[in-house]
Amino acid sequence: MTMVNETHDPARKSWVSSANGHSQFPIQNLPFAIFREAGSNGIWRGGVAIGEQILDMAKVVKLNLFIGDAQTAAQAAAQSSLNTLMGLGAKTNSTLRSALSNALSEESADQSALENCLVAQSDAQYALPCQVTDYTDFYTSIHHATAVGSLFRPDNPLLPNYKWVPIGYHGRSSSIGVSGQTFPRPVGQTKKPDACTPDFAPCQRLDYELEMGVFIGQGTQLGQRIDISNAQEHIFGMCILNDWSARDIQAWEYQPLGPFLAKNFASTISPWVVTAQALAPFRHQFSRPKTDPQPLTYLTSEENSQYGNLDINLSCFIQTENMRQAKQAAQQLSESNFKHAYWTPAQLVTHHSVNGCPMTPGDLLGSGTQSGPEADEAGSLLELTQGGKKSLILDNGETRTFLQDGDTIIMRAHCSRDGAVSIGFGEVVGTVLPALL
Ligand code: MN
């Protein structure tokens, strides 16, 4: 696992002046995205965020500044998707990180050559960072699982397997879009509790889910397991994920085989992928309450106990159509933290592959809704409105139980810690359109 090294040094500054003191993209971060100039027909290629700028990797590789593994990885990062880069593995990606950090640091001899490789983020548009080869969504917040369970099954909120098995379901990658995604309100089957037969109509209880996504790096073959001690090496990086959810469709369809059409009409991710290496300073001890069952041996390692958890502050905002018309800023709905997760990313990767299921560079694992222990740390409207029973009153006087057409949801994620430079994931933005009838 990548530990803290010179690329995280708080004293390191960049010749890209906007990076120094930047709340999201200082030189200690260096996340990847796929971009091109907005409104152009230019080619999509990889870029690295540095302050307000993007380092255009397609131009960087032509300069031949790097050698060996760093140049191999830089060439992969210049492609129109990051799958090849992801598949090179953690060691090679660390080499590229060091090379990029040196090239962008104040004392770099490459400054004048690289100044011609910068594109302003304000001039860019983004594509999905990779071809999302497969998508699995987990359920790692015990606070979310308990709150949702008590709404769907008041007498039996947390099922007995929850504390033993990382619960997940296989989603669809076909409806995953990058920040800026819009989608029609889903239509489907729902059944009111007192009705004998279901209705077929637009979803009435449309929700968001505040999640993080984990991108798989180096893949595996059929039959090969990823040992927990090695799982972190198979994680390329993380993004913010909004797993839009149709609660009324979900309630009617989810038993006995789990979520299906309630979940696969749209999922939106942030354009920037923050690498596992960049997250090293924000790792924490992972432990369970003594009264809870401890994870089985195959989900336990010294490294996971010492560093498996991640301190990532998460926040969620709404901007309604009326707020947009009145040019009012988005309003915060809740704030939470990834550190409350009941399972770590390494445990998710190990569990996913324990039966021999192959993992592929570009596979996306959703964390599940990241609700914290307090009521105002809920990562969905289902929880914030107690299943739609308690309306939220917004600052402009509008009320919400669930999302209305024209609502935009914005999610942000940020890491800070004493002795480290803060880094951010940027944001993920998505908007609900009227149903297509
Ligand atoms: Mn979810």
C-alpha cells in the first residue's frame, strides 16, 4: 500500500500558482479525468487537475519528459479513457504520481515546456473517466441500513447477515453518467400499501443517495481471489457517486431478489478520480464495537485494521428550479463522513472476488449511502424526511419530501487532517427532468 511520501509533503508548492492553497486540487492531490475543450469536437483525453488548470496528458507524453514506467503510465493517462492506466497497477501509478509531482513542483526544470500543456478547467467539459466495465453497489453504512430497514420492515430493520457479509447488488453500468447528467423521472410499477393491485406511473418518491465510488485498478482472472492484505493494490481511486433511487418502485420490487429498476435508470459520478495514493494521508484505524461480531478472517488484516478506514467529509446540496430562476445558491441538505462505513474499500474488493468473480480495471463499486450516526447526517431524503412523513422546508419556502422535476442535487467530498494539505474530489451535479410519457 502506498504510504505517505514526498508527494504529500505539505511544504511542496507548484509553479501553477492557483494550486497553492487550492481547496480541491493542490499539488498533493493530482486526480485524473477525461476532458476536452467545452463546445469543441476535440478528442477526449486524460488530464490531471492542478489548481484551476488541467495538465493535458496528450501533450505531456509528446514531450518525452518521463522515462520507464512513468512514461508508460503517462501514455495510458493520455488515452480517451482511463481503463489502461487503471490496469497498470498501484506500483506503476505511484511512479507516475511521483513524476507528475516533481514536474509540477516549484523547482521543476520542466516548467516552461509544461506551461503549454495547461487548459483552464473553466474551459473544459468532461466525459466518464473510464468505460465503467461493471457496477456493484454495496450498503456499507449501518446507520443507513438501520434507518431504511426500519421504514421498509419496522419489526425487523437490520437483517442478521448485515454484520457478517458486505451486502451488495449488481447494478447497471449503462446508465452511469458524468457530472452534469440529466435524466427523465423513471416510470414503473408501484403499489400503495392499501391497494390490491399496482399502478403504472411516474415515480412519486424519487431520491438521491450520497455515496463514494471505488474504481478497480489491476484486475483478476476467473477463479482468482484478492487477498485482503493485497486488496488496496487493486484500488485505483475514488469518486463521488449519486445513486438516484425510486423508493416507491423499490418498495414493490425489492423482495426477493433485491433492487432492480428502482436503481438502474441513472447514477451520476464526479469527473475527477482521486487516486488511492493521494488518499494515503487520510487513512485511519478501522475497528468495530466490541459488542459486534468481528469480520471473518478473510476480511481481516493488520493493514486493514490500522489504515483501512478513510476520513472523507461528504456534503449534499439542492438547487430547485425556482432557486435557479431566482439565482439563489444551492442549499445544504446534509453533511456526513465516509469514516462511518461498516466495511472498508479493501473488504469490499476482497469480498467481491472471494468466490472467484473476476475484477476488471474500470469496475465501479458503490459504497452505499453514507449516512452518519446523527439524524442530520443522513445521505438520502428517505431518511431526512422519515420516509416522506416529515417535509423539509427550504430557505425559499419551498417544501420537499422527495425530488421534484427540475431539482438539481450537488454532492461534494473533501479530506482534511492536521499535518496534511487538504484535498477535494470536486463535485457531482445531476438534474431530474419530467417523466417521458
Ligand atoms: Mn445505493
